[in-house]
Amino acid sequence: MFHLLEKYARDDSKVKLLFDHLKNIGVIALFLGAAAWKQKHIGQGWIGLFDMFSGAILSFTGVALMWINHENLFYKLRGSGASHWIKILTALLYAIIFGQLLKYIQGNHA
């Protein structure tokens, strides 16, 4: 199976695209994780109001970044001329990654 990946590993632009998107997912996880932590640790009084507001901003930012990353990946994938099966596999893999990321954040921080 790994011999099938060799042609992609030799293409610097494809490797960069892959790792850029994985780094983006890490940044998104940080935003969503910080939002979940902030919502779990809400203070009292005015501080509590600030905590709720900042948690909402972190959540919105994380979701917005997730959408931007998603759209960028599929825009590049549509223009790449990749086979239909590669596009379907990428979409399924992407859904699993983000589903597990959200499940992890909810289970460990909410």
C-alpha cells in the first residue's frame, strides 16, 4: 500500500498541502479546546460574563477556521483532477477527523 503513496511523497506541493492542512487542524483544535475549557471554567459576576463572551468568540473562531480549511481543501481537490474515489475518500477522512476532534473536545472538556 505504501508504494502507492510514493508518487505523492515525491511531490513537494502535495506534501506541503497535506501538512499545511494537518497543521491547520491542530490550530483549530487549540481554539475549540480553549473554548471548551473556558466554558467549563466560568467565573462569577462580571468575570463570568467575560468568560462566556470569550468562550463564544473562541468557539466561533474555531468553527470559522474549520470551515475555511475545509473549503480550501475541497477547492484544491476539485481543481486537482484527482479521481472521484480520491475525492470521496478525502471527504470521509475529513469528516472522521473533525467528528473525532469534536467528540474528544466534548468528552474531555465539556
